[in-house]
Amino acid sequence: MGLCESTLPQLGRALRPQEKDILRYPLIIFVVGGPGCGKGTQCRNMAMKYGFYHVELGQLLREEAQRSTQRGRQIRDIMQQGLLVPTGLILDMVSDNLLSYPKSRGFLVDGFPRELEQAKEFERIVGRAPNIVIVFDCSMETMVRRVLRRGQVEHRADDSELAIRKRLETHYTLCEPVLTFYQQKNLLRNILAEGAPESIFAKCCSVIESLQ
């Protein structure tokens, strides 16, 4: 495993001053929660309603893992084991995506940060914190059920029950320090994500509109 990670960057690329300027003014909203909590669906809804750009970290990683490059193979191996891709690579992917849309009025960064180091590293390289962090609260059994159903529909190899439970255990272990970090900054906004999608979306809209 150490061999697998060794050639992937551990620190994010430092942004140039003009790149930091691009990211100084748009709303940056992190959206976190375990696999199957529904954040992807709600991010797409929010992006459509408010004209935000949706950065879907899981999708970016899956696309990278499908490439027949050394980095793609390494990422694929890490993901299949239910482990985390190194922070440096994650930060580079996120910041590159944000900078690709310099005119956007807001960004929904879906599935980030996954661990405390990523949260701190984002602030170091971008020079600012997110405006808010939306947390989707959902029971483990609900998430397992949803992800299994999604795996059957989308034929996703990483959505076997064993892999899902491993990812959820990893998520819970690593997420608690992230939530504490943002709670101390008064940036957390919790949304109960067990109900009907339209009810959850209404709660999301209330959070977004509190920023306007």
C-alpha cells in the first residue's frame, strides 16, 4: 500500500496570487456526508437552481481511476481497497476544477474534505475557508441500502456491500475531526437526510438563501 501511494503527491500545488484572487469572491460550499446520504442528488439540484458549479469529487476520482496511466492504476487500487487517495492529489483536482470556472458565482464541492488534513490544506493553498459546510446526516443502514441500489442501476464495481461498509467506517473515523474543525469556525450546517428528496432540498435552499 505504501508503495502504491509513494508516487502520488502528499501536498497540494500552491496557488499563484492571481489564482487565489479568482477564488476569493465566489461562494464556496463544502458538502459532506457518507456514501448514499444523497448529497450528489441535492448538489445537482442546488447547482441548477442557483447557477453554481458542482465539483463532484467521487466522479473525478472514478474518471481518473479509469485512465490507463500509472496514476490512474494507483488510484484504482486505493479505491478498490476502500482507502483514501492522498491529500495532495485531491487538493490539486479540487483547485484545478474551481479555477476552470473563474466566472462562477458559487461552487458546491461534493465529498470534500474527507479528512482533517484536506480541510487545513485547502485553506493553506487557497488562502480562505469555505463559506459554509453542509453536513448530510443519515443512518448507516439507509446509506448501505441506497448505495447498493445505486450500484445495481449504474453497474458500479466499487458499490459492493463489503466495500460500502468499509468506506462508511473510514468516513466516520475520519469525518469527526473535520466536523469539529468547522464547528469551531461556526461553519457547519446539518441537514437530516432521511426524508423525501424534495423535503431535503427545501432545507438545502434555506441554508443557501441564508448566505445571500
